[in-house]
Amino acid sequence: MEFFLKHQKVILRSLGAFLLLAGFVINFWVTPQKGVSQNAVALANVKRMEASVQGVSIQKAQKKPAVSHISKALKATRAQQMKYMTIIAMVIGALFLGYSFLKKEES
């Protein structure tokens, strides 16, 4: 406890900077990019060519079931939770960092 009181400013500044930086990095890393990548375009082109080669009647017989709405809702909920957690980490980091710069009154 004595160590924490002695080095309180350094600990709070380090922890605050780390949480703030980690929150920003994770938030922008997890956030999906807008737009279509070249791999997605190439994959769509390959699927379209395969469909034209096989014909329409064969694809109707081998139609795969769509992903359930529960799975989509779960993925959306996980993404929302990750977004909230990174925002909370950034806020806590900013608070720790700001608190470490406040001047303490000596009694």
C-alpha cells in the first residue's frame, strides 16, 4: 500500500495511458471497414462464373439453408458489446489520466 501511495501519479498515468491507447486500438481494429475488398469482389466473380457454368436448375436443388436470424442477432450483439467495452476502457483511461494531473492538497 505504501508503494502505491508513493508512486500513485506514475501508476495512474501509466494505467490511464494504457487503457486509453488500448481502447482506441481495439475499437478501430474491430470496427469493420466500409467498402468491398478485392478478395470479396474476386470471390463474387468466381461464384457468378461457377453458377453460369453449372446452370440454374442444379443450384436450386443444392440450395443451402440461410444463416438463422439468431446467429445474426448474436453476432450483432457481440459487436455492440465490444464497442461498448472499448468505449468504457477509453473513458476510464481518460479519467485515470486526468485524475493523475490533479493537484493534491497537502494537509
